[in-house]
Amino acid sequence: MIRTQIQLTKKQTTSLKRIAQERHISMAEAVRQGVDLFLKNGIVSPEERRKRALAISGKFHSKNTDLSIHHDKYLAEDYAK
């Protein structure tokens, strides 16, 4: 491994420490995992996100005919499972 020095904001450091503790990993490992995720997914521009969303629009069906109105309710029900 190559040792690298970075500077984080106080908020970033606090959040990173919390995440590392919750996952029982070091802060360095949390940073490595974050970098891996960033390299895998990259930065997607708002225009690319819009194109991706439009590409899948209408491709899925639901038995719920009021999904566009009560989507929050259905999402909360699924998270409760």
C-alpha cells in the first residue's frame, strides 16, 4: 500500500469515524472502501442521471394504480418489512 496524506473537514472526520466504528473497521479502510466505490461508480452528471431515468421510465408495472400518489406510503411499508 502507498501511504497518502489527505485533509478532511471536521464534519467529514466525525462522520467517517462513526461509520468506521459501526462497521468495526479502521478509518483508513473506510476511506479505501469509499475510494473503491467512487472509482467503480464515478461521477454521473445530472444530464446522464436524467437520461438513465428516462430510459427506464415506463418499463415497470405495479398492481397499485395509485402509486404516483401514495408512493411514500408504499415505500414506508416496504422498509418496515
